[in-house]
Amino acid sequence: MSNYKDRYREDDEGLRFQDLEYIGNFKDLPPVPDGILGDRMMRQRAKSGVLEKVSKEHVLNDQFTLDELNDLNNYLAWNIWDVLVMRATEGESGMIPRQQYEILAFMHEFLRWPELLDMTTAEIGAQGVMDIGATARREIGTKVNCVHDWCIGAVGFGMGRCGLLALEAIEPRDYVRESNSILKFFQRVNWAKRQNGYILNSQDRYRCQIHDQDVIDQITGEIEYFEPDSERASYFQRFNAGAELLSFLVHYDCRLGLGDTGPYELPDGKLLIIRDLFTNEDAFYWSDVCQHENVPHCYTVCMVLDPELMDLQEIRVNDISTTFTRPKNYIAAVVGGAVFVREKWDTPMSEVYPVKINDLSDRWEAIQRATMKLYTKFSRMPRRVLVENGHYVYYVDMILPHLRLAGTYDKAVKDYNLWEIDRRVANYYYEIDKREFASAVVPLKIFSGEGYLPFPEGTDLTRSKYFVT
């Protein structure tokens, strides 16, 4: 019998999904586990209230205190560890140099995003930034989702700053003002999307229940039910797998192409997961093969899980938009589904349409053809081009949906050289493979939490970087 609802009791500590433990900046305290208990311990160690439910007035404040910045830094370091250990099977790709492009993008984001996000905030105001986050409540097939929104703070600030510290390109007291710019944008988007006082799924027992009820009602009205071992179930799962593979490949083997929300409990006790698979991103030139095959911007694959069928003990939708369960295999408990199509990123929700499971054959074949063409295209690219393209996926795509909705994307390109690579980052290309920096130092510092050094006590909140050796 399932008991996953027990995880939502205030006194419940959740299950352990893995055996590793986190230390980070708390070497004199007991190590921290993953999951609900880990979240609780990290929040108990905070010196401020920034990790608790905060008010709109707090979010609209322009400046964090030093304690708030350090609490966010420490929590994000644990949160990054928490999500990364759950995707340990995603190692170095045999074709795409992920470790190399990731670390370059991390550092580029930390150096360049503050100016871009400040410009956007100046154009639309703090409330306008929050309005962008709130759009996710009314839409499916949108990249204003938990992985993109999480990346602003966790990747742009957390991993970017950590990478530059590990490279000894900056010191812990540098770029405080710029760190505030990134984290304020991050907080505003996430707070407005959730509207429950929190900013991350991990703070809410790994729930990403953001959609308004009438949106859920519209989706469930299109659900087709089937037996888990039926031919239609097999075909639905095959389509999901094919679209997911293409979404990963378009985004250079990373999770920016996938976005889960949920779990939403349905009236009959079953659970709904809404999965956006971004199979065509026209901002990337290599997506031309998807356009040639008429693959849309996004397929939204909605899955209904039967918790009793799998004796569900815990379900997590983590902050990189990925669903994990205990027991691990939830596919065998999928008893219904629906597929929706969003043709372009700016297609109105009124024009997003469903496709019956029996009518997916031609679309699945187009996905297969586009996937093979992408593999062929990538196989002919030199390593430097692969690294640059992957770097663009991280550096541009993580804030692309927010710039688009703010109407500042064109200004970022024209006036702020969004698609140009900063000279410092270009030079780092030659450093990342020295002394195993990308393959050994980065995982040690970033994935373990060891490198997320706090801002020193007494640091001026307006401090940038004024001295380069």
C-alpha cells in the first residue's frame, strides 16, 4: 500500500534516495543527507529568514543582507549537490564535451548575467520580473519552468562563482553587488511562480504544484486511460522516450530541454505529472534539422500515475524538473496520458492543441529523423565548436525565456553582445583541461559543495571586483 502522502506531514523526514552525505561550509557540524531531512537541516543552519516563507515586500526589496546572501549560497550549494547525486548516471558524453562547456558557461554567466538582468529589471521593474514568473501558472510548454528558474541562482550565481573561485580568478569578497543582482532576479521569478512564499521545490517537500486548477482541468479533460501493459501504453511510452531524447540532444545533452511539474493529485487519487519536452529551439542554429522535419517547439506529455499500483513511498519533482520515485520505476504505473503541441515558443495558450495517442505515428517518425540528423551534424563538428555550442545552450538558454517575455532579448543581443564570448572566458578555454580542472577540480569543488565559499564577514554589499592580478 502506498504511503507517499506521509512525506507531506510536517514531522516527516522523508526517505533517503542515496547514501552520500553533504558537508559544504559546515565542516564542524554533522553531515547533511539528501531530501526532506536535508532541506530541514540546511534551513535550521541559516542565520536569516530568507529560506523560510517570505513576503512579497521582502522579494521586492532591492538588496539582500550579507547573512541572506550567505544563507542562499549555502543552501544552493546543498541543493546543487542534492540534485546532482540523483543524476549520477549522466557522465561525460562520448560525443559532446559537457564538462568543458558547462564550466565555461558557469563562469560566463556569473560575469555577464548581472548586467543583462539589471538591464531587464530596469526596463520592466521588479514587479515585471515577478510577472514573468507568474506566467508559468497559466501555461504549458513554457521554458519559464523550475529548471530554467533554478539555473539563474544555482548555476549563474552558485556554480559560476564557485568555478571562478576554484580557478582562482576571483576572491570570496569579490562581485557582491553582482551576486545580489543575479539572486534577486532568481528570487523574484521563483517566488511569483510558486506564490506560496518559497522559491524552490526542495523547500516544499519536492512539490512543483504551480498550475492553476482550470489549467489542470483542461489537461485532464484530454487524458486517455489504458492498461499499463497494453499496446497503447507501450506506444505512449515510446513517444515520450523519443521526444525526450531529442529534447536532450537539441540542448546538447542537458536537462534544459525537459521540464516536469507536479505531482497533482486527481479526484480519484491518481497523480498527474506534466512534462514539457522542448524538441525545437529556434534560437539555436542546429535546430534547423528539427524545423525541416516540422518538429514543434514543445510536446507536453502528461502522465497519470497510479500510486497504489506501484506502492508509492515518495515522489520528488526536484529543482531541475525531474521526477524521482521510490520505488524507482514509475513507468509501469502509468495508466493514462495525453500529448499537447506548442508550435512556437510564443504560440498563445489558446492555440496549444492535443494530439490523440493513436495519431502520434507520423510525429514520432519526424522526431526520429530529426534525432538522426542532429547526431550526424554533431559528429562532424570539431571539439571547439561543440564546446561553444554547448556553452551557448547554458549561457543563453537559461535566461532566454525571461528575456523573451520581458521584451529585452533583442536589446541584449544588439546593445549588450549577448551572443559574444567574453575575452576572459575565451581564454579560460585553454585552462579548463590543465591539471584536470574540468574533469577533477570542478567536480570536487562544485559537486561536493566544498568550493562555495561564503562572503567574508564585514564585506561591503556594494563591492564589485576592483583589482586583477
